[in-house]
Amino acid sequence: MIARVRELQARGVRVLDLTAGEPDFAPPAAAVEGALAAIAGNKGRYTAASGMPELRVEVARMIEAEFGIQYGPDQIVVTAGAKIAIAQALLNLVDPGDQVLIPSPYWTSYPEMVKLAEGVPVTVPCDAAFLPRVSALDAAWTPRTRVLLLNSPNNPTGAVYPAALLREIGAWAIGRGVAVISDEIYASLTYGDARHVSPLAAAPELQRTSVWIGGMSKAYAMTGWRMGFLAAPPDLARAVANMQSQLASSPNAISQHASLAALRGGGAERARMRDAFAARARIVTAALRAIPGLTYPEPAGAFYAFPRLGGYLGRKDPATGRVIRSGEDLVETLLEADQVAVMGGGGFGASDAVRLSFAASEEVLRVALERFRTRLAALQV
Ligand code: PLP
């Protein structure tokens, strides 16, 4: 989709792009200053495989302050982004043939990572509010189930899992001997009444078996700096660090210095970005409310809305002659007829939905969502 958008833009077409999976903000000034000082000070050398000790101390402090979970610095591994942290957790926890439960809709990369670890991804349908239910998890459980991958705030649905639900899921996972990998990369981005709670804080017993994942990408608009954090029981953290030592030697030293500076001094900019996303979430919510027939929970976290198309499926678009049978068909039509780019839900396990990212300016959001509304209204039964 990104390639298609770029190609159109290169031909001079003004595309209203709601596909972005990264914040459209600059990183905190502290990160830039930290990076420049590290370069000038010749700090660009290998670090400890698990990351610089002072950064691990800072990450442990941040996790305790923001999530209420206590880790020692030896339980933290700094990685080149949350993505590889999740992959390394899976590679360490999953033996060939082990099953990994993935609530659906899900982030596109999860099933592929599980397959890389020679595991078997098992998708588990969420309820209408895009929440995973214990009954559905238990129905999918087998003696080969090893890991449950949780992601709240969620990409692509924007759902934020309530604490009571996390307590239930945590009790179930402990009872069934299932480890949780909790991807909390969007933790700082929640809106309205939604509050992020870590499953490892809701059900503290999980801390003995499970893995917390976070990073700089979404909270500090530092996607390309590639900085992720993993926190785990000591043995598992050590195994991940040993693996990382063979795979990557160490995470990028300059980005580690930048991240340390941003964690210490980037809080105000992080809060401003969150407030801007909150304002956009309100715009998206109001725009979606004005469209009858879509089903979705209001976006509560991350920066996505994920409406299901319901009765619009099967209708015909008069401008292109296309019958809209899936989110992907609507994506093609919107791009062709309205120069609006969104993602189809198929890659996230829900082909009847589209993902709208609000990592775009308020003006782009307003115009794009109005075109979205008009297009749906024009579809013929
Ligand atoms: N987890 C989820 C749910 C994501 O959406 C993303 C990025 O889009 C990541 C992890 C990866 O983050 P990072 O840039 O830290 O690798």
C-alpha cells in the first residue's frame, strides 16, 4: 500500500494517506541532543549485548513508575525495536510444533514470527468490542499451547483491554501454564476514559513466566531509531541477551544514548504528542458516528480505528463499477476514486474491515473521512 501511495504521489496525485503505522511527529529534542553528544563523544562503540547498564536501569525505573512492575536491570534487554524483542522472546519460548494463541484481529507480523520460531500460530476470534475472551482462549487451548500474545492498546483495532479482563486472562494463563508475551508498544497512547494496564501488573503472578515488551517507537516518535525493550524473568532475559549477542552483538549505541536522554527529558513532548492524538481520536470518532452501518468500538488507544463494513459489503460502487466484497475492495475504490489511502483488514485477520490510521493532520483526517463517508453512502445495493 505504501508503494502504491508513493507511486501516485510521484505522479503528482495528492493522496490523503491514512495508512501510517508511525507517529507523524519529531522525536523529543533531548533525543536529538543525546544522539549528537554521543556521536561527538565517540560513544558509537559496541555496548553490552543486553544494552548499556545505565539505560537498563532507566528502563527498569520507567517500567516501575509507569506500569507498577518491579524488574532488576538484569531482567531488561534493550533491542533494535520492539519487533525483534517479540521475535527473540518467541524464539526462546517456543519449541517446534508449540502453539501460540493470537487474538484476532492481530498485528500482521505475529503469525509470521511464530512460524519463524517453528511454532504454530492459532488465531482466536475477539468479541464485537475486539476484546479476547477467556472462553474463546480456552476453546483454542491444547496441551501444546505455550504462549499467548497480547497487544493492548491494540494495532489494528484501537482497543484497550480493561484491567478486570486482564486479571481474568492472567488467571487463566497461569492456570493453563501459558506464558504471555505482552506487547505494550502503544502503552502511552490512550484516550478518553481508557487507561492502559499491563497484564503483568493486573495478574502479578505472570511476572514469573511472562514477557513485557515496550520501546521508543510510538511513545517518543522514534520509529527509525530502532529501540525496543524486553523485560522477563532473569533466566529468560539472560537467554535472550545471549541470543542477541550472537545475532546482533549489541543494540545501536547512539540510539541507546538518545533513548536514555529521551526517557529522562522527553516527557513533556511525549505528553503533547499524546494530546494531539487524543484530539484526532475525537475527530475520527465523530466522523465515524456520522456513518450509519459500520461496527467498531470507539478508538481508545494506539492511533487506529478499525470499522467493520457490515451491510456495505456486496454493494456496488457506481464510479468504478466494482462490487465491494471486502475491505481490500473498498481500499482500491477509495484510492482510485477519492485519493484516500487506508489499509484493508485482511492482513490483520479481518477482511470485512479497514484500518484508518490517525497519524495524519487534523485537516487530512477531516477531508479523508468525509470522502470515506460519501463513498460508502454512494454504494448501490
Ligand atoms: N508491536 C505492534 C503492535 C506494532 O504495531 C509495531 C509497529 O508497528 C511494533 C510492535 C514494532 O515496534 P518497533 O518499531 O519498536 O519495532
